[in-house]
Amino acid sequence: MTTSVKLGVVFPQTEIGTDPSEIRAYAEATEKCGFDYLLAFDHILGANKESRPNWKGYYNHVDSFYEPFVLFGHLAAFTSKIQLVTGVVILPQRQTALVAKQAATLDVLSCGRLRLGIGIGWNDVEYEALGEDFHNRGIRSEEQIEVLRSLWTNELITYDGRWHKITDAGINPLPVQRPIPIWLGGRAERVLRRIGETADGWISTLTVPNRESRGMVDRIHKYAREAGRNPSSIGIDTWVSAKDGQVGELADRAVAWRDFGATHVAISTMGAGYASVLEHIKAIEMFKREVDSRLER
């Protein structure tokens, strides 16, 4: 059982609107309230489901998403403590060296507050538009992680891989964190193995601590032991949703996640019917108070 847990918020990107002052107010409120981190999702393009009658994606073109590196560069300017977490950047649809540069820059400007969550995504529409191969995205991401960590920890690198070639070159400035923590999202078995073998943590999409989630955590730990790693060194980040119950129920669920071994638990307020940024802020404040009161018992 984990004795402590870090609490975060999921940035309500589909509902927060486009007023920069309200985005700032939300970020400042999360930090003032004492949350440990702010997590933002990533989507570059939304597909028009009207032209795709069999569309089953979670989001489409009417859902708004801020590009996370740009968003966090903005938030870093007026926050000082809260960790900034991508949950998750779809890495294989991006150029690896460019991600290394963007992440390093953000880490410097935020004084070492970036946690880079990455995933391989499900939306082939984005891959098509960005000119990247959707079908080999999983295996390609493993090489991408190697390249990222090498670029973040060396002034110069030479790398000749299956998909990357870098000849005696490097990024400058290097990040504050060397390397920046890389957490993986997803729940496929190959992803769970990848987490156990190489990642700093798992960003889960599961919201309920049950037999399924317990099994996934156990398998990550098994893969870590097989790779000669200490399972306790791998963080577990999950979330609860305000649309799933009253604040007391959500706080109980957050504590249950802690007892499952989660090191990080966030609150998502999207889809709960809140009509303003102020209502989102009030909801996260209530959640924080309720969880804190339970953890103090």
C-alpha cells in the first residue's frame, strides 16, 4: 500500500473555452489549492464524423484541444510549483528530435516541472495528416524513447537506428531534468510490458480500482521484475471523473486508488455539466478538501 499520493487535475480542454484570462485563472487556482500536477490531453486534428458514418472515435472536430507544449509554455509563465503533465502526447505522429527540443525548452522555462506522458494514439486521421505511419507506431515509439533520452542527457549524440539517424549533433539548451521523466499511456499488453521494461510510470485511462486495474498494475510490476527493475520505482497515475458521482464518492475512490498502489490521482471535471470555469474551479477545490480530509485520518 502506498502511504501517500499526489493529487492532480485534468485540464478541462473541451469545455474551458478560448479566453486566456480564464485559462490562467484555472491554472492559478489549481496551484493555489495545492494540487501537485496539471495534466492535459493531446489531439491535433478532429475528424468530421458526419463524413464518416462508422466513426467510433472518442472525439471529433467539435471538441477543442490545446497543443500541450504551447499550452504549458503559457502556464509555466505564471505558475511556479505545479507539475505540468502531458497525458498523453501522441509521440509517433511527431518528429522525435523536434519533441526532444520542445520538451527540453519547456522543462527549462518551467524550471524542471515537465512530466512527459506519451502514447501511440488511436486516431489514424491525425497520422495521415502529419505524414506518419499509423501501423508501426508502437514499435517505432520504443526507438523514439531511446532517442529522446539520449538527446536529453548528452551534448552530442550519434544514433543510427531503424527510423532515426542523427550524426554528431545535439540540442541546446539541455533540459533541467536529465532525462525528463517519460510515462506511458495505454492498456494493451505490449504497452504494459513496455512500461515495466523502460518507462518511469503508467498513465492509466481506467477510472475505477477493480480486478481489471489491479491485474494491469500487477503485470506491469511483473514485467519490471523480469527486466531487473524495482516495481516500486514505476509510478501509477490514474483519475476519477466528476460525472461519475458526488464529491465524497470521488474522494473515496481516490483513496481506494491510493490503496491499490497509485502514486498519482487526478480529478477530471469534463462532462459533469459545469457551465463556467468558476464551476470547474469550485469542483476541484471541493475534491481536494474531501481527499485531504480522508488522507489525514
